[in-house]
Amino acid sequence: MLITRNFSKKNQYLISVLLIVLTAVLCYFSVGFIGYRAVALILLLVVSVNAILFDIFPVILSALLSALIWNFFFIKPTFTLHIGTAEDALVFMMYFVIATINAVLTYKIREVERKERDEVERAKAIKLYNTLLNSLSHELRTPISTIIGAIDTIKDNQNKLSERNRLELYSEIEIASLRLNRQVENLLNMSRLEAGFIQPKKDWCDFNELVFTAIKNSSDETKNHQIKFTPLENLPLFKLDGGLVEQILQNLIHNAIQYTPEYSIINIEVTHSEKNCIIHFSDNGNGFPENEMDFVFDKFYRLNRTSTGGTGLGLSIVKGYTEAMYGTVQLENLPQVGAKFTIEIPSEFSQSTILENE
């Protein structure tokens, strides 16, 4: 409906008239079987369809045209606007009134429904906006305050700070800057995903190296967590977007660190099937509440039972990047403890490995 109402006025008039004319032609060849009064009902149905699809004036035109066509071609004497009996004249007048009222009321009902949908969408947008502001107020303000506080301490106590204290403050500035940079990158990445700007750039990648790089880039966060990854020596090269894969891994690692207790163990395994590269990412934390598992990939969604910060973008970016490479991501709770993500991405394999397997 929204698509047809985006048509130009000229096209709306043309299509609505053509629908009436085509229906009248079909009815003309079958009027002997269905009767001319049944034709009136069919034409009324087409007017209703036009009211659903188009603006009010093309609909009024189709109602008027359908009445004239019904009179000229179907009410005796045919091929004239003269009506032979008072009964047929009354039926014609009723048809014209009903067709017009039907067209107007159907259009108005659709307008009310459209406005209700707009209100719902507006409410969702406001809720999303408020959620974003609430998230950013903590996630951006905290590292900024840390940076400003550390810099002020260094400036005000240049001659009093020991080298050790100075290095600790520099470390705080670095960690806060990385945290701030990650949040800004996530917001930019989500904007690119929603705008459809993410286009995978495939190249041959060493997946073991991608995992090690993601772990290294997350090393500042993993001091109280253990990441286990055993590289497979015979793992082939994969032709995919290494940058997107690295972002997927880093967001999974960050999410696991944020939502699992200290000293939890994070396991990463990489395998492949005949057509897909497969990543198994699991932890031994508390898992996900069953009633929230359908929402964890939604933008800005954060688990209700946690007080941990975060913008709720990490897992939505994981899903967005995976789907940008035509892959799939699945989440499940493990039987004992923890959760497991399984990501499958279609990929070509290096020729040397294919030959070895053959």
C-alpha cells in the first residue's frame, strides 16, 4: 500500500482506471452467467481495492467510472445512459452512492490505520532514542571522566607523582581511550549496517592469525578471564573479509568478558564444513535467560538481570556482520554452565587443502 501511494498522481489515476476497465471487460463476457447485478458487486470490490491502494481522488474517479460503465454496458437498454425501469434507476442511484461512500470510508480507514502505525513507529523511535541516550550517558561519560581526571592529576601534581603513579595514570588514560574508541566504533558500525554500506571485501585469510589478533586486541580487558584457543595446523586459508571476522570475534570476547563472572574461561574453536567456515565460541559463565535469548541480537538490548554497562550493540553487530557475509549465528545455553555461539560463514578454501582432502 505504501509503495502504490508513492506512485505519481498520474500513475495512480491510470492504474485505478485500468483496474475498473479490465474488470468491466471480463464481466461483459460473463454477464450472461452471473447477471448484471453481480457485476455491480464485483465493480464495488475493485473500487474497494483501489481505496486500499491509492489516494482519495483516483478512488473517487474509479467509483464514478464504475457507475457509468455499469449503466452503459450492463443495465438495459445497454450502450446508452438511459435506464429503462424505475427499479433499475433506483438500483443505479444506490450503486453510485454506495460506491462513493465505500471508496471514501475505505480510504479513511486506511488513513487511520496508517496514522496508528506511524504513532507506534514514533513511540518505538523515541524509546530507542532514550535507550541510546541512557546507554551513552554511562558508556561515554565514564571513560571521558577517567581521562579528564587522570590528566588533571598529572597536571596538578607534576612534581609530586612517582614514576609508578604516573605510569598507572597513563594506563588508565589508555584503557579509557580504548573503551571510548570501541563505543564510537560500534555506533559507526551500526550506522553502516543500517545504511547498507557494509560490503564484504574477500581475500585469503589465515583464520588462526585472525583469532590471535582479536585476542591480542582484547588483552587489556582479559586480565581476569582466560581465553583458550588451540590453532589447527591443517586449517585451510579462507576467502572472506578478515576485518569483519576480527570485529565479530572482538565483540564476542568483549561481550563474554562483560557478562561472565571473573576468572571465567572463554573457548574459541575454528573448524570448517564442505562450504562453510565455522566458529564455536563458548564460555562457562551463567548463560542467558531462556526468555531473553530471542532478543540478545537486538540493537541496544541488555540483559535485565545484569547491572553491567554497555550500549547493547556488540551482539547486534556480530549478527549484522555475519549476515553481511551471508552467514548465520546461533546461540544456545550449554547443558551444565555457560553459553555457546556458533557462527557459520560461506567461504572458499585454499586449493592446497582441498587437494590434500581429495
